[in-house]
Amino acid sequence: MSELRLSWHAGSILPYASLWHTVLRACALNALHPRDLPSSRARPPARVELLENDSGRVDVTAFAHALGETPAAFQWSTLGSLPAWLRGALTVPRPRLCLSCLADGYHSALFSISLLDVCPIHGTPLIDHCHCSAPFHTTLHSLSDFATAGSCRCGRLHFFTHETCRRPTLPAHRAQSLSPLAAWLDAMSGLIRPQNLDTALRQRVSGGPEWVASVARVLGIEYPASLRPLAAPAVHVETVCYRAHSRTAPRCDCRAPRGTRHDENPTYCRATHVTTICGAVARHVRRHYAPNSLRWAARFMRSCDPLVIGEMLRCRDQARRAFTTMLWTRAIGLGIGQRRWQERTPSTDTWRHLDRFIEASSLVCGAECNDAELRHWLTCHAVRASLSGVWQKAEACVTAIARSGIAAWDDSPPDTSWCDSAWLARVTPGGVLFASPSTAPRPSAARATKVLRQAAYVAGQQARRQTLLASCCGACLTWSPESGWDVMESIVPADYDLRRRRLLGQEDGRAWFWLYQTGDGRFVARWENARLQVLAATPRAAIIALRRGASEYQRICRTALPVAARAPILTSCPTEARITAEYDQIVAVARYTDGFWRDASKLVAAARRYQSARAFASHSEGTTAAEGSGAYLRTGHDSYNFS
């Protein structure tokens, strides 16, 4: 066919005209056969797909020469020039038509962009099926397809007439309305993305086009007005910029990673750039967001009770942060719990492997450059984005635990999706822009300066001194080893170092006292809210004397000193006591055998059954008491097996 010329009116291909419509016009004018279409393959293909023209089934350059046209006339004639990931995100796998454009003998492959609902030329809605409800197809795989070229198989809709088949009547300048859309696609083709986003968009996931378009707009790619309006992104998207040879750019350490040099011992994890970044982010979380996470983790392991841990998470913000850190650290790497919280030294052949989700999101696609520093910078931010996605899921899990009251820390993988760690980057003349959802763990409030912390400390000391002076004034019963019992004025502290402590050994309640130093170097132990004080040479002697003096005072004067009331002791019915004993036995066994991680799912299931059984027992006993005597409590014969 390269030696023949087809019957064609040169210059009749309008800008952005589709290859599918042009081939149909050529078939109608020349009665083409499948083998007549030029192909880059050795044998003519039996099946030709003209919307994407994948694998070069139709040689566009040879076809243009056969028509007497230039190859530039076929710019954006197919969607095959789009990258595979962008094609899966922004296109629909079928042609869409504008009836007004068909009346003028024109069609564009850009009509198949999923975010395009109306034709930019005429403003009419785009359709994807005929009047007979049959969808349009751009695949030619039989002689009947070539014989019926130019119309639907039902014959009720024609793609061109005898006149428009030779030369379209649409003015060329009106087809330029698609230029902003083509420029937008050109800019989108150069975006840099992670591998997991690439894979997800190829599978045409829901919400992918809107997410990609909204983040690309943050990166400075102007969104065409002809496309569907976009809503604001669900999360705030932060942008960072990389400039070559800048002071703020991270340095790429070309030395051998830690653990691979001969003068160092091998580390627990394999030293790579990704594991190094994960360790750096983990240290930042432990030091700045949850500084006491190790102590809280040890407290969780000592308790080993999902109900007790759930109550901690409900009442304490520090516990929630520590539990989030524990779940997050365990999710990003396997086996890290046994090494970190149980202080075990693993065997030499044990390595920490990162989660597949972290590794897939740290692989950079689309950065075709030889700049090692730039690729390292992109890898750093890619790992940060993936770790932020896992952190967001861990926070959601802790929030659900605080509401339900039952803690769960089993080894189930995090329910992460492509949008949790998705990010996009773009190369600009001013540098490389990186945009990702800002879900990284951050301190709840800015840390105060040293001057503010010192001022707060002094204010707290003054407040404690004022509280002591307000409650401890006037004559007071005093005891000292030198003079014994005496009545004297309340001793004023010499400085602001005041300690409020609990006095142990009191059976009636919780007794509190003040401990401070006098001007001559001795120590005073003053009973809170009572006129009783002890003067001794050391703090230990003052506390012992206060305990002894309080006992003698109450025995001689037969007057009780003011103490804080104890918490009331709740007594449960026999059924609840038996249920509680069975559940406590399961928790005790797991605690004794170090089954915090191994028996996590078993403990959570037992806690849920215990909660349900206790609620059922309480309801049954309340109903029995209301019915009066003669009622029979069936829960006493039920079996609650938590094993």
C-alpha cells in the first residue's frame, strides 16, 4: 500500500480529528480491506483498535503518506500517546460522539476523556450509544465492519454524509477549542508518581480521575474550563519544592549505609535508603509526637487486657498517641514488636522487612533523569507519604477503639488503599514540586520556648506556695525530736520547692501532706487541711514522724484527721463474678506466657464475648428482680466459655 495513493481530499483532516473517523472516511471512499491498512507488524493484524491504536496496529505515518497528508495532521488522533497510567485514569474505553460535530463531519478522540461531559465546540452533551442503545465501538475485526464503515450497524445513525466524507464543513478554527484540553494532557503526561498509584489507575479505580486532576491543579497545571468542575480535595494537600544545589535540599549520602562497613556490627534491618528514612521518621515520632511511647507500650503489655487498655485510650491523650505509634510501627515492618518492646535480641538471620505497601509506594515512576540527588529527594518524600497513609489508618483505628472501649492490636494488615499514600510530582523551571496529602504525625501544639517554659514553671511554684499559705496558717500542733509536742505558729517554707505527697499506711482513706524545707535547713511535713506539722532533720525522718504523730493524735484525741475518701467498692452478683473470673484467667495466662502479640486476636475476641455476656447477665438479673419471687434466673445455668 505504500506504493499506492488513496482517493483523498488533501487538507481535509481538521485539528485533533480522530484516527477512527479518518479511517472510516478512507474506507468509504476507497472500499478498503483489513489488509490494506498499513501496519508496523510483519503481517497485517486481523483486529484493529483505532481509539487507542495500541502496539502500533495502524502505522499512522505510512497512512498519512498514503493520504497525502503530513503526520502532524494526526496529532492527538488517538489516545495511545497518553501514558498507560494516565490513560486508565482519564479515559473511557469506548468512543463518545457529539451529534452536532457528526453533522459537520468531525470527531475527536479527546471526546473520550472521562472528565469531559459536553462538547467544547458546540456545548452539547456527549453520547456513548446509538439510538438503538448499542454502544459505539472503534474496533475493526471483520469484513462487515469495513463494509458498514460510516454508520452504526442498525443504520439509524450515520457518522458522515457524502459531502462531509470528502471534506468536513466544520471550520478549522472551531476545532481549536480542544487546544486547552490537549495542552492539559501534555502537561499531565510528564507527572511523576509512585508505583502503587500507577497500578491503581491502570485498573480504573473509582475517584482516580478527580484525585489526579485536583492534585495536578495544586502543582500548577491549569485545569481546562471545558472539563467537569472539581470539588475541593477531601484532605489538605501540601506542596514542597526541590531546587538543585540549594541549602534546603537533602544531601545524598554516598557512603556505605550503616551496618555494611567492616568496622561496624550488622544492624537489625537491611540498610537501604528506604529503611533509613523509615527509621528517621520513627525517631521523629517517638521524640516529638509521643515521647513516652515506650513506657506506655510497656504498660499495655503488663496489662494485656483489652478492656483496661481501651479505658486508658478513652481517658488519656498520651495513651492514644502511644497506642497509635505502636500500631503504626508494627504495621510498617514485620517483627519489630519483638525487638523493640520486649527487648529481645533476634538471631543473626532475622531481618526486618518493610510492608509491601511501603515498598510499592516508595518506587518512583516517571522520573527519567540521571540526577541521583533528585531521585533520593523524591524517594524521601515518597516514603514519608506512604508512612503518613499508614499513620492515618492507625489513628482511625485508635479512634474506633476509644469509642468501643475494646482495644485491638492483632497482626491484621492495615486497610490502606492507593489514595492513602498517593502523591504527584512535577518538574518545573523553578524546581520539582511534590504534592501529597498532609496526614503526617505532628505535635498537637507548637513547643514553647525555654523562656516560656521557665515562666510557666515559676508560675506553678508560686501557685503551690499560695495554696499552702492559704490552708496552713495560724497556731498549729507541732512535734519535733528535740522538744516533743508543742503549739506554735505554722512554719513558712523558705523557698518555692514544695512537694505534695501521699502518706501511705492510712487505713481510713488517702492522706496527703506537704513537704518543704525551713530557713535553718530542717524539713517540715504538714498534714493537708489539718493543723498538724512535724519538724525533722531529713525528709525521711519527717515523714516517719508525721505518720507516727497522726496515729497518736487520733488515738489520744479520738478525732479523725481529714483524708480523701476512697473509691466505693462495687460488689457484683455471683453470675457476673464467675464471668469476670473466667475472663481474668484468660488475661492472666496471656500475661504470664508473654502472649501480648501472639494471643492478640484471642484476647480481643474474649473481651467482646465477656462484654456481651456481662451485659446479658445484668439485664437478666434486673428482669428477675423486677418480676419478684418465684422467677428463675436461667443465666446461672448458662455456660460462658472464653477459651
